[in-house]
Amino acid sequence: MDEGKTLFRLLRNDENPLQFGIIAKIPLAVESPRNHISEGSKLPSQWISTSRNMAAIDLLIKLKRKTEGPNAKCRVAVIDEQKLLWYSQLSVFQIRQLFQTFNIRNGQIPAHLYPMLCPTISLTTGPVLDFTDQQVLDTYIPTVQGVGNNNKIRGYAMKYSEVLVERYIPADCCIAVYNK
């Protein structure tokens, strides 16, 4: 498996990525990447955590088994990064087309269109933020004195080779699921 072209995700028990893809807990939330990384799975957000390398997933498996017991079910999805990036670009186009079709100018979906458009937008792939890239790390979690615990959060992002995906990872991007 070429780790340079794949991403990995320790799956929740309710996720079935080969059939349904992976959907964020709250696809239309507006949490910052910083808050998502800081709180991990405790914060429902629009972000889906993945990792650039399997060694980081093994660390997460150890944590899960420490809290849930040694027999905790651990499944890992392998994700085709190039396909995911393609879907992300396609989604930008799809959302732009929806907004033009319904004459939405400021990015705010009018209340009467919300029930119709939100399910569609929820199943689009937003930005893919690779926190192993120093520029991405510095942009979203800057090293600024007096800004909360950014150094600790940066440490999490680097330790787990964090790559965040907004809203949705299509089933077509999921190569395999392994039991660990």
C-alpha cells in the first residue's frame, strides 16, 4: 500500500464506508479545524479525521482499546487520496451550480430551500486539509503566543498525521476496510 497516495481512518462502529461512504457527524456544522483536532471525536462537527500513515492509526487503536477494553472492535478504512481530491474539486463546482440555480448570493441558504438543498450539500466533499503540510498547519493552527493551547493542538495534528475532510468521503474513494 502506497502511503503517499492513501489515507487511513479508524472507523466508528456505525460506519460502513464501502457501501455508504463516510459522513461527518454534523455535515453542515461550522467548527474550525483547530477545534475539531483539539476535541477529537468528542466534538460533533463537519470534519472527518483521517491520517496520512498507518502508524498513527495504530496509536489511535491503542487509545481506543485502553478506554473501551482490549477486545474493542477496530476497523480501518483505506481511502484513495487522489480520488478524494477529485471529488472535492467536483463538489465545489456542484455547490456553485446549486447556488447559481437558486440565485443564492451570500452563501446563506434561505429557509424555504434549506430542507431541499441541505441533504444534497451534506453529501458533497469539502476541502481536504493536510496538516502534515507546514503551510496548512501554520494557517489553521498558528504558533501565536497567548492563543489557547495551540502548541498542544499542533502536536496532536503532527503526531497523528492529521488530514481533515469536510462533510463526506464517497464510497467510491474507499478502497478497503481491515479489521485490526
